[in-house]
Amino acid sequence: MAAPLELSCWGGGWGLPSVHSESLVVMAYAKFSGAPLKVNVIDNTWRGSRGDVPILTTEDSIVSQPAKILNFLRKQKYNADYELSAKQGADTLAYIALLEEKLLPAVLHTFWVESDNYFTVTKPWFASRIPFPLSLILPGRMYYYGAQQILSCPAETHILRK
């Protein structure tokens, strides 16, 4: 029997199992590959503010960052790409790159930079799940990291850079 795999990530909302896009990537990959994950919601820790969720824990190791988690799952024989041809695998990588370059900045902007959405939806949602006094600190830190991630994207033009 395989060692139990536990994924720690931000909780869900708005009909999603997690509101954190990187956690959703790992959850989707695990589902497609058949990896038996137990999901632990960690809405109230400092770990979420530093961007090191999702975290995969096994009996003998701890893995963070989505790319490292997916590689770990592949090494454990949980691979969603086994039946793909080389061309299909290349197409998959191209779609992933397209989503990361074009869609991710838009999602981050919607969550963290667009002020109406941030103050009426995003900040209250996160603040309601984080205990006091962290609820006063972490949403602001997450806003800062979201804006920094947008500015580090390779696209030529950004609203924030004008």
C-alpha cells in the first residue's frame, strides 16, 4: 500500500475546493493521475502568507511548490501523462505556459490588485478565515505578494507598469 499523501492548502470558496490557484493545480493533477491525496485546510497559519502552500507531506518527506510536488508525484508513479504521445505532451506544456503567462496575471489582478474586488470580496473572504490578529496582517501581505507576482510576469505591458 502506498504511503499516505497529505496536501495542505488554502480552503475553498465560491464553489472551488481551494481559492489558491497553485493548490488547484496540484489537486487537479492528483485527481487526473489517481494519487490518493488527503487535503488539509490550513487557512489560519503564517505559511499561507509566504506563498509556500500547497505543501505535500508523506511519511518521510515534505514537498512544497507545485512543480516540485508534481515531480514528486511522477516519481511515485502517479503520472497523468502516461498515455499521451510526444506531440500531446508538448501541446500540454504549451497550454500550461500560455495559461501561466496570460491567465495567471489576470486572476492575480482580479483577486489582489483591482481595488473594488479586493475590498469587497477577496480581503473579507481571507480575513473571515484567518484568526485575529493575523486577519489584519495576512490579507495585506497576500496583496503585496500578488502585486509583485504580476510585476514579475514576462508580458510586455501591464497596467501597473504604466
